[in-house]
Amino acid sequence: MLITCPYCGPRDVIEFTYQGDGNRERPQPASQNLDAWNAYVYDRLNPAGDHNEIWQHSGGCRAHLRVVRNTLTHEIRSTTFARGGHKAEGRS
Amino acid sequence: MAEYSAFSLLKNALTGNKDWKPAWRKPDPKASYDVIVIGGGGHGLSTAYYLAKEHGITNVAVLEKGWLGSGNVGRNTTAVRSNYLLPQNTRFYEHSMKLWENLSHDLNYNVMFSQRGCLNLAHTPGQLDDYARRGNAMRHLGVDADLMSVDQIKRLVPALDISGSARFPILGGLMQRRAGSARHDAVAWGYARGADRRGVDIIENCEVTGFLRDGGRITGVSTTRGEIRAKKVALAVAGSTGRVMQLAGISHMPIESHVLQAFVSESLKPIIDTILTFGMGHFYISQSDKGGLVYGGDLDGYNSYAQRGSLPIVDEVMSEMLALFPGLARVRMLRSWGGLCDMTMDGSPIITTGPLPGMYLNCGWCYGGFKATPASGWCFAHTIAKDEPHEFNAPFTLDRFYRGLVIDDKGQGATPRLH
């Protein structure tokens, strides 16, 4: 499986660290809403199909990436920076 | 129904093996049942078997979307052990071990359970201390455990590289001698025949496409073979738990589906007569009765429903095998495959009533479901029949994650790929 890092271009999956479901919303650090914290820590969408997930290019530029990948075919639909959600210019 | 004995084998051998009967019927689904079990794998079949045998509930259907035993019950590496640290897990898996020890007799079906032991290798003094602690925890609950020295390990598995110059020198290991392996297909077939003989309908090629409801209560399922009603609907669908729960309107679960690969080599003469695990990575190996080395390692590490793996893990698993057995460098790999693992947030399973009225849930087996097959079905049948858990599965609730009662044997936290 190749992931196309917006900085580094297409790289083998072994350069990346999987950080899981990208749909989760982290509550504000001061939040005392237990249900929201529980949902953030434990609940997963786990779809069979397109999955919005976070990867880090830990063996490369170390950027955190938001990847949409199909869990049935492992096909990658898009790769963007996790923060800001803007698509990188340049290589793809 | 097919009965197996020395006499029947001889009789059928003399008559050309033409008179064997099918081991289970192929019934059409009835309009309604007392209990529907979704999932015709090891856990679903054993649930149906124990519902009939222990609780007298025989008006039961097992619905399987493919053919019987096409999922994880035929995709695992067949290890059976109960060498856990935490008492909730140890009690449950030790109950399973006791059922395994009598399973062939109970089913009148040879599941080839072979108690050849399971040895966890230690490569650092700290790891050896940790194994001593786990061994003591096991013995405290009546489970057998022995700490082995390097000399004992050398006698047991001469092919291991036990030299001090190995990449990760072996310092000792924790052995559970009653652990072993079984023939996984026979487990599925034996439970299927035992359930069928007691009146359970096993319905293959019948995929659940939705749930029938009466108010908030689940009252049956719609399937590719029509609607089927039931007083109780039980899920035992392992890696597909997320998909099936979404049909019931539950979008989020404390579960991720991952793929785990397994491998078989060409047949060799006997070289490993135990189950070995490598302590400096994630690798386990045993040798089948046919002589093939059966081995595997870590998850691929990302959500997947593909039932196939990727090459980096193949490379990693082979490297780990050669770190232990340099002499196997030229052995050829015969086959590899992948199975879906329903990884929970604490690495322990879920066997519970609910979460909807009329529904019962059995899932979260991570990659340890095969050894649990008898106890999983036994406890799930109890839970379905009595509408409350048995003490063995009482800790394995769905809401434990939200109540601070996680059962995290490895202490990895809510990162499923690490369990």
C-alpha cells in the first residue's frame, strides 16, 4: 500500500504510523462531559467502505495526515494534512 | 446422522465409503424460532449446541451468510491456551480449556485436541520477571504454569537458536503444558452436527440484511432468504460486528476491524512439538499434524475488512521466525491468508445481553477467538437462556468501557491495533 504524502510524494505504508479513526472529536481539555470523553476514547465508526483516518508520516516528514481509504479494497481516495484540512500544493 | 466409531469406519471402508450420511441437514428457514443466532462460525455453532444441550432450547436457527465455517473458525492458527494475567480472563479461558479437554468425547467428533504446551519465550530479565508474575497469577487460580530454564527449553526445542549470540538471546520462558492445538474445521463440523442432531436448523447462504422491530424491541431479521421472526436474536459475527450493528441502527461500537495474517510452510519432519511465542516482537509458531509450520505475527495495523494482508507484515513475520530458527531460512512458504479481527478497546471480549431489547451480543474476540470457542458458546447460551450472564462472562459487558471497568491484559489502552 502506498500513501501519497503531500510533502514527500508516494511512500510505502511502512513509513507511516496508523492513528486510527479520524472522525472522533476530542472534547475541550477542561470539559467534564463524561459521555463526550467516553465517545472520544472508545467509540469507533469502523465502516466497511470509505474510512476517514489519521496517519503520521513517522518515518518521513512526520506530518499528520488525514487519509480517506476504503477498508474493503485498501484503495486510497485522498490524502491531506490533518490540521486545517487544506489540500497540499505540489506533488500528489 | 453420521456417527463415527471404529466399527462404522471399518464398515464404510469395506463398502466403498458410499453410505455416509451428511453430518447436518440443509433445512429451509421456518417463519419463526425461539432463538436466532447470526453467524455460523465456531462461536455461533457452539452457542446453538449449548443452547440445545444445556438449556433444552432446540427451536433455534443459525444463520450463516456464506458456507459453514468460512470465516475465522477456519482462518486461525488453532492455538488453545489459558495463560492470562487478569483473573476475569483467566477464569473464562480456563473454563474453555476444561471444555476443550472433553470436547471430542462430548461431540463424538475428533477435534484432534493435542495438549502439546505453549511456551512464551523471554529475552530480557525484566520480561522473565513479568512471566514469573503471570505464571504465579495463573497458578493462584488453579491454572498450570511453569517457568522454564534455557537448558530445559533447549531439550524441548533443539532447533531454537538458544546461543548467547542470537539477535535476541533467550533467557527462559513460561510454559503452560495443558495448552495445545486442535483441528479447527473439525470444531466447526462437530458443533454443527451436535446442534443439528438436537434440532437446531443450520441455514447457510442466508445473509442478514436488516432487523425487524416492534417498537424498540428486536423481533427478528430480514435475510436474503426472507423474513424470520424470533423471540431472541443473538449476534456472533466477529469481524462483521460493526456492519451488522449498523443494520440495527447502532453506528458506533468500541471495536475496530483489523486484518491478521497467518502462514503455513511446506511439510517438514517433526521439528517443533509445542506452540512457541517470540518475546521480542509478535510471532508464534507450531507444527501441524501434517508437518506444515503454522505461524503468524502482528495485525497489519489499520482498519480492514479485506480478509487479505500486505507485504510488510509478511516480511516482519519471516524475520522474526529466522531470529528464532535460523535453520528454517530455506523452508518455503506454502500459503498465507487473512482473517477479520474484531479488536476491542481493551483486548477482551464482549458477551452480553442487549444492547437493544431482544438482542444478545457476542463479539470482540480480537485475535484470540478460537481458543474461546467452547466457553464463548457455553456462556453465550447461558446469557441467552437466562437473560443474565454467567459469572464467567459477567465482566465482559459492553458498557464496561464507559464505567471504568476495562479488562486490559496487556495494559495497552484504547489502541486496538496494539492488543
